[in-house]
Amino acid sequence: MTNALELTEVFQHVGERCALEAIDLVVPKGSWLLLVGRNRASKSPLTRLVL
């Protein structure tokens, strides 16, 4: 099955802060993804990066 999304070794900085460090993510085609975490856990930077 193919993947709808695949990220490997993703890094992202927001200002001086490292928001994402060495993120690997695979979302198979046809599946759902839910991002859950506390405040300032870098959910928004990851979402903006993918969109």
C-alpha cells in the first residue's frame, strides 16, 4: 500500500527554538491521523509544514 504522507528526518526552527527535531512520520493511504499534545508541543508547526 502506498503512503499518503511520509516524512523522514524533518527539522524545523521557529525563531530561536527548535520546534521539530528528527521527526519521522508515515501515514498510510486511507488512514486517519490525530495530533494530540500539550500546549507548545509543536503540533501547529508540523501541520503547517505538511500543508
